[in-house]
Amino acid sequence: MTSTPVPYIGRFAPSPSGPLHMGSLVAAMASYLDAKVHHGTWLLRIEDLDYDRNVEGADRGILASLQRCGMQWDGEATWQSRRLPLYEAALKQLQDDGLVYACGCSRKEIQDSVLQAGGPKGAATVYPGTCRHGLAPGKAARALRLRVPQGADAVYAFADRWAGPQRQDLTSEVGDFIVLRGDGYWAYQLAVVVDDGAQGITQVVRGADLLDSTPRQLYLQDVLGLPHPGFLHVPVVTNDSGEKLSKQTGALAFDTASNAADLLASALLPAARFLGLEVRADKVEDFWRQAIPAWARRLAQLPEHP
Ligand code: GLU
């Protein structure tokens, strides 16, 4: 009996908060190459739900930069802002299951109560569950939070295809987390899971800054009845002081690169080098012809994780 291979569906999901930069190019390249190596589909989804951070025209700029780089997505690109009914339906499902509650705490109040309870200053804030059993008197609802499980069910472990085994206890390391923000914006965690599910994503390839979001996403997949995709998180490009590049600080010369040689030298080759790919090309088509098998070799070199 022959088994049918599972189709590969990957995606690149940039936020349109500025032009494609070296950090986002690396994530785009890794997800594109992984889809190509697996003869898969590569979707493009613009994550534009944080309306305060969206920059006018940045979405079109990112699409144009990807195309200039020779990374063509399959099918139509999608915009999260055009898919709001999907997030509403998911929230309704979570509410019907009694998993969501209104929270009236401000960020400062949460930090203060963590400090009062003897928690470390400056550490990632774990929501202490203040409104878990109802809004504290006199407080107005600001955000909607999802209850995380307690005990052993709170521990999410997964094998990242690049970074290896990961483990997080949602109760002690995260706490109940926001699915709808106080300003009415959908939280990244909810939207990304709903879309990955709706689009049938089988492999998520992205930057390692999202490694610690993955257990929350696995949990959301469980409570929404969605399958777990595979995950591969590539290292994050940092500046000289070790900070993650932002769209503001990491602008790439390739937006102004006038020819293929500039594009290769300023964008594609450095991104490939960062991923540890051996590619020497002076034409964009040659670059991809070499980069696809180089990615397969790179994956084969990753340590065998237990
Ligand atoms: N939109 C997110 C970002 O630009 C990436 C989301 C993801 O790949 O899950 O950082």
C-alpha cells in the first residue's frame, strides 16, 4: 500500500509596519525555500490588524520587494483586515466553551501586582489572573483573555525543526492571554492561529522571536479543534548591539538597488549567508536555482535533536 504524501502549505506573514528589511527578508527566504524544497505551496498573508503600526503603502511595498527578489507567492495574497468574521467566529467558539473572560487590568496594574507578589522586576509579565473569577469591583472591561489550562495540561512541548526541543508552562510563564485587545484590535495570537488553520498551513517557518508564542498557538489550535502545523524558527538578525532589527532600523538598500547585481549583493546573498547557505550567483534566477538545494543541505546539517 502506498501512502499519500501530506501536501506542504507554508506561508510568509509580514506585518506592514514598514518596508521589507534584512530580518523579514531572512524569514521570507527561509519559508519560501522550505516550501520549494518540499514542492509545496507558499502563501502570502499581510498581518495588518495592529492598525496603529500599519504604515500606508507598506503592504504593496513588501509585495513588490518580494517579487523583485524573485519570491512569487501562490494564489492571491490575503489581508487579515479583510477576514474579521473568521476571528469573530473563533472568539464565539471560545466564549461558548467558557474559555474567555473580560479583564479590566491595565498593563501597569499587572506589573504592580507581579511585583507585589515578589515577582522579578523587568521579567516577562505573567498575567496573575486578577479578573479570572470576574472583574474586580469598579473596573471596566478592557480586553478579553483566554484561560490557560492548569497543571500538566499547561505544559506545551514541541520539536522545532531548527531550534530543537522547546517547552513552556503556560500557567507559570504566560498566564491567561489576550485574544481581543482593549482597543478592539484582534490579538496576533488569535488571528495567526485562525488563519493558519483556515489556510491549511502545514509548516510555519518564521523568526525565532516568535518561538515563545508557539505554545500559546498550539494551545489555541487545541481549543479551536485545529491541527498543529510543524514549526521551524530561524535565528533573528540583530544589529551590532544584539537587538532585533526593526523595520525602522533595518532598512535594506535593495529598495533602491538599481540592478540585479545590487539586489544580490545587498539583499539576497547576505540573507542566504545569514541562513548558512552556500550560494554564489550573479543572476537572481541562478541564486534561487542554487539556494533551493542549499536549503535542503542546510536542513540536513542541523543537529539531530532528541
Ligand atoms: N506578522 C508577524 C511579524 O511580522 C509574523 C507572524 C508569523 O509568522 O507567525 O512578525
